[in-house]
Amino acid sequence: MPAPDFRVLFDATPSPYLVLDPDLRIVSVNQAYLQATSTVYDQIIGREIFNVFPENPDDPAASGVPNLRASLHRVLQTQCADTMAIQKYDIQVNSPEGVRFEERYPPVSE
């Protein structure tokens, strides 16, 4: 019996998933994540997450990047799960009119 192909399972999962290394570089994402973030696999793999998803420079109240960075560093330091309040984050989108940011919120499980 051949070994199961976990990549197929990962991609078939409807929830968006992102895998980071300890340097916060993106090492894998599933198809749901690519769809939710309007990104392309080959263009984000190997890049630092906050270079792929920068803070919206037109939003002086933006706090998603520093909050998420702090949470990820707590996880790395304590090796324990960390929770955060729901965060608004803006996704950079390339359009025919140029680069713009779309407001997004992470999905909430019920």
C-alpha cells in the first residue's frame, strides 16, 4: 500500500492554513489560504510573512502586523499556543488600477 499523500489532504482542507519556519518564512500554504489571500504559491513560498503581507501604509491605526509578530514570537519563546483577539488585516492586492489594500478579518469558527 502506498504512503498517503498528505499534500492532497492539506490542499483539500477548506480552512486556510499557512506553515512558517522559526524565521517566520512561509514554507507551505494550502489552496484555501491562497484563495483567501489572493496570493500565488510560487510568489510567497520562502518569503518572510510580513514581507508578503505588509501593514497598510494608508491606515495609521493598523496594528495587525505588530500584534501578530508579538504572538508568533511568544509561541517561539514559550513553545505554547498563544491566542489573540480577532485582528483586522489588509491584504495587498494588485489590480489594473495599481496596488491597493482590501480589508479582511480571519474566519471565525463556530
